[in-house]
Amino acid sequence: MHTVNEYLKTKYGCKVYKLSLQSDVTCPVRDGTIDTRGCIFCSEGGSGDFAACRTKSIPDQIMEAKERVSAKLKQDAKFIAYFQSFTNTYGDIDYLEKVYRQAMEPEDIVAVSIGTRPDSISEKMYELLGELNKIKPIWIELGLQTIHPESAKYIRRGYDLPVYDECVKRLRSLDIDVIVHVILGLPGETAEDMKETVRYVCSSGVQGIKLQLLHVLKGTDLYKDYLEGKVPVMTMEEYMNLLKEIIPLISDDIIVHRLTGDGPKKILVAPLWTGDKKKVLNAIRKL
Ligand code: SF4
């Protein structure tokens, strides 16, 4: 298994930190285009609760985000500008171009990572991303979560699998690296279902995968289902056992960007053990 930290250290010769930034966009599962309620698990922050303040300019957000990691900073550190919350290719293209260009401008920013959905990249946006990728690497992070239609319907993902396949094809034709988000532990999915999703992603031509254990966050519709007993959550031991089966499915050419997630503690309802990041990382190291 190749982790993103190892990959970046080898590529850039130093520690590379992600700076979470926000563009002023929404997403089609919130603005009424697909739905108004958001994906069932998504928090008010649009699944990016650790990002800098969205009302600030990008240069200010970069400064603010650097300050937040300043305690850990090594002198020769480099950064990746990361647009995580909401759908960061969904909005006015001139505005987004300005935002991306500002994010890639500082010399110590080595790449721009853009979180989005495969159904939210217009023709013009593909062109723009291809152009920018020639200046500095652009990574596109796609929230696929699962390949299973029933689960996709439950989480209100709002697009079908062929849309993902087509998007990956387009991005790869522009030589853009694609990182895919997968949620493990969706209600009703067996270990075999989750393994099928991981196998599918790994053979779909992408460069990275992010595995996230399903988190129940306050204020989400998933929380309501959880209160009604419809959302089983894994213990740490169960999750580690699952990872032991899943990690060998990830081929060496795919970079593992994450093996779990840590929802913001103030709204994290379950599983609470994920809040103890140190313990979780230690358990993962022992796998
Ligand atoms: S997870 Fe992404 S696509 Fe779904 S509601 Fe949240 S921001 Fe929108």
C-alpha cells in the first residue's frame, strides 16, 4: 500500500501539507437541481468542516490555513490547496477560474485538489481544468461513495455509475489525476459489497482512493435514521478487520489518501471512537 504522505515525500522531497480552502459555491444536491436536502450524511459545512472561512479571499484563506498547521510546519514544507466543501466545479466559471488561479499562484503550493461530483463538470470546466493542469497539477476528487445503486439512492447521490465512468475518462484524457472517495459502512452494504466498490474504483483508471468510514453527524438526515436504529455503526475492531480485507485489493499504482475520516468532534455522533485520531492511526499502523 502506498500512502499519500510517502508519495508526496518522494515526489517533492519534503513534507507536503494540505490547506483546506473554500470557494463560494453550493452543490446540486442542495440548491434544488437534484435535491434540496443534501446527501444524507453531509453536514451543513458541505463535508468540509475543517476548511478556512469562505467569506475571506483565497490569499487570506491560504495564510489562515498555513497558520493552523504552523505548529507542525517544517521549514522546507510545501502545500496542496484543497477545495473540499461542496461542489467546487459547480458555479460561475470565471469566478472559479480566478479562485483556482489564486490558489495555485504561491510558489510553495505544488498542486490544487478540487473536490466535486462527476455530474458537475461542464465542457468549459473540463477545458479550464486541462489548461490549469499544464501549469500545476490539478487533482480532482470525486465523491463516488459506492457503486451499488440502492446505496447511491439511499444517500441521495443523484447520479448513476456511468456518469462517474465518463467523467474519469474525460479527466484522464486531460492527464488530470483523479482521487475517488468511498464510504465504508453504508447501511445495508455487506463487506463483499464494499470490496466490490473498492475493486471497481481501483480498476477504473484513477490514481488515488480515499476510504471513509460512515460518520453520523448531528443535523444530518442520517442522524435521524440513526436515532431510529436504521444505521448500524462499526466498532474499531470491526473496522480494522474490514480494512485488513480491503487494503490488499488496492493495487500499488493507486495512492491511498485516507483510510478513515474524522468528523468534527462537536457534531460527531457515531462512531465516537473515530474522534480519537491517535488511537485510530496507531491501530491502522498495526494492520
Ligand atoms: S456530500 Fe457533496 S454533493 Fe453531497 S450534499 Fe454534501 S456537498 Fe453536496
